[in-house]
Amino acid sequence: MSYRLILGAIVGVAVFSSLLASSNAHDYIVVDDTIPVSLTGVPGDPVKGKKLSVNRKKGNCLACHAMPIPEQQFHGEVGPDLSGVGSRMTQAELRLRLVNSKALNPDTIMPAFHKVALNRVLKKFKGKTILGAQEIEDIIAYISTLKS
């Protein structure tokens, strides 16, 4: 076996390992500002996703975003309106924004919902993600239905 082949394999493993390590949750890889592969391999449930997106202790999308949910009060204005977001963005683009929006904009105030927070977190969140992988997929399934 040639040294180039061995070196190439070692570099390939190192790059792949660093990509996984940078995810913190070890279950996704970022490709071109997206996470193209489902975190769970199971389709999201849009009904559960809607419930999570308005749940003030879980997704809490309404804290920052207006959404086409008139039955809910107090929509936020800090983030973009999510009406029609399913027509503007792919599920892969939405997945990265939910998992770790700071990968796209380090200065965003949007939380990284599926990254283990290391600093300044409540004790109950220490070493944990805000949302589980299936919860992320459920919210993506719901907001993908918001078409213009």
C-alpha cells in the first residue's frame, strides 16, 4: 500500500471526525449552509411540530417570529416572519437554522436548539440540547408547510 493512500485515508478520517466533533451532538454534518440529512431518519410530524413551535417551554418560535397562527397571541418581531418560509427555504436549510443558527451568523440571538450549550445555561440544560433530534424534525415538518 502506498504512503499517499495511507496518508489520504488518515486525513479523510481526521476531517470526518472533526466535522462530527464540531457538531457537538455528533449526529449531523453541515454541507453548504445546510444539514441535508434528517437527524433521526424518521420523517417529522407537522402536528407535533406546530405544538412544539408555540410551546413557550420548548420551541417557542413565537417569542421572536410572527407566524400564521392567529389563534396564538403575542407574536415576536425580532426574527423574520415565518409565513411562507416553506416556500423560501428547503428542509435542509431550515434544519441548520434550528440545530445551530450560529453556524450561519455567530452574532444571532437565535438559540442553537440542538447544540450542547457549554456556558451560561440553566443547570437543567447543562450538557443537554434545548430540543431533541425528533423535535427538530417535527418543527421542520411543520414550518415546511408554511407556503406562500
